[in-house]
Amino acid sequence: MRYLCVFGNPIAHSLSPLLHNAILQSYKLPYLYGRFMLDSGENLGKTFDKLDLCGANITLPFKEHAYLVAHSLSPLAKRIGAVNTLVRTTSGKICGYNTDAPGFIASLLLSGFRLGSAKGLEESLQSKEMSKLAPLLEQSSGERIESALILGAGGSAKALACALQECGTPVIVANRSSKHEAFFTQRQIPYCLFDELDSSARFDLIINATSSSIAQALPLPESTLAPLLARSKLAYDLMYGTLTPFARISKECGTACKDGADMLILQALSALRLFCPQLADTPRIYTIMRSVFTQGRRA
Ligand code: NDP
């Protein structure tokens, strides 16, 4: 038997074991996927070794620790500065990947949106993480996203901004504080405070990548947000499983809102294919994970 797990704190809520074990069992692969609550990111590397893992996913707040634990990094993980997937190679070295960004991009394409320049997207599809999802992404021919606004500047905002920029979609990041500004300016991604947002601007895609939805709050005042949402083609809240205030306001503005469920499923799918390269039937794996996710949310 080979072992995989997800590290985080808290971790009890994680649906990753459910998603991964459903596929591993369905294909009768000799792997077991568990969850591990880590007290400190300092212990990540030695716990990975002690548990004799062949791979792991990393969630809040340890993605930057995982970046440091990896002996080598995929170009995407290096650019984002965070790792959510660790894979032990046959030589015993640990490789770090970021499958959050491909999960997000794939979720947009799967919903029928087109992104950025054909060349930019084609290049981004070649990353190892993204290529694991490619079979799902062939028929995207819907509305084009020409511009994006990301609300929030934490770990997921960083991954999404880099991914959109790599696909050739112009993106702006707005946050309540300036504490993450350097990351974005170093990568030539425009950054502003919520107060500096022009509510008459137009963005095709508006993403709520703040943690505000956890507290059932809006990330910024409705008077600024609603006019922006009313002009956008798609609102996207990374939170899933509940109607958030952001989603409610989007609906009131007549703008479609997507939640974070597909992103979660697709990042898991990309990670699982990195753990088990023999798993090739991406569309079937997606269908099973989608159905297990829906049942898991009901339970
Ligand atoms: P981080 O903690 O790294 O970043 C949180 C961001 O939210 C920061 O920019 C922070 O601002 C801002 N923020 C926090 N509270 C508020 C508030 N009340 N109002 C406005 N801004 C606020 O979190 P992540 O980036 O990892 O996650 C963000 C969200 O995305 C969470 O809801 C998480 O559950 C979800 N998520 C979903 C995923 C999926 O697969 N669907 C994957 C990853 C995350 P400041 O910088 O000033 O502190």
C-alpha cells in the first residue's frame, strides 16, 4: 500500500480524502489518502518523510512552507511562490507543484468561457499541472474574458493572478491592505486598495478571492461592488457550498455567479494525476469526483 494525505490546519472539513479515495478505489489502485493536522509548517518536511508518503496536498496555511520543503519546483509553482502538491519521485526527491491555478483556469474553460490570447492559453496548457486537465478543455468556444479583477491578495489571489496573466488576460488585484503589494508589483500585475477602485470601471470577470464569505460578509461596500458586478460577464466566488453575500449581490445585479466547487475538484484531479500518472481517463475521473463532491456536501 502507498500513502498520500492532505496537510492543513484546520483540516477536518477537507473533502480531499473523499475525492481522491473515490478514484483510487474505483481504479483499484493500492493507495490510501488521509488527512493530517499539522501544528506548524516547520514540521511539514519531516512529517512527510515520517509518514513515508509518496505524495501530499497542502492547504491553508502551509502552502508557502511546502514551497520550501520541495527539492525542485515546477515553473508554475516557482512563479506563484506556493505549492499545494508534493510528489516523491523514484529517486526519493520531492517535487512541488501548484494545481490551484490550473484548477481555476480549467473551471472557467469548462464553463464555456474563452480566455486571453490563443498563444498565451496554449503556452499555459503546456504546464505539467495544466496538461493533466487538457482532455477536459477542448471545446471551449463561449464568451471571451478580456479583463479580470481579483478581490483579495492572499495565496489563492496570487495563484489566480499569475495564471490569468500567463494566459494573456489583463488582470488587476485589489485588496483591503497593502501587505501583499510587493508580490504583484514584482510580477507587473497592477495592484490597488479597495478605496482606490473606480466603480465605473468595467471588468468581464470579478473574482472574490478574499476570506470574507467565510464570515458571510461582502469583501467591500455594496455601493462600490454592485456597479462593478452589474457590468461584468461573470462573478466568481472561490467559496463553495453556500450562497455567499457576493453571490447574492451578483444575482441581484443580473450577473451569473460561479462558486469554487469546480476549482476544488479540478485542482484535486490535476494533483491525483501527478501522484498516479497511470490514471489517464480525465473526463471519467472528473465525473466521479463531481458526483462524490455533491454527495459529500449533502452528507
Ligand atoms: P488568504 O488567507 O491567503 O487570503 C485572504 C485574503 O482575504 C487576504 O487578501 C485578506 O486581506 C482578505 N480578507 C480576509 N478577510 C476579509 C474581509 N472580511 N474583507 C475583505 N477582505 C478580507 O486566503 P486564501 O487566498 O487561501 O483563500 C481565500 C478564499 O478562497 C477562502 O474563502 C478560501 O476558502 C477560498 N479558496 C477556495 C479554493 C477552492 O478550491 N475553491 C482554493 C483556495 C481558497 P489582507 O491581505 O488585508 O489580510
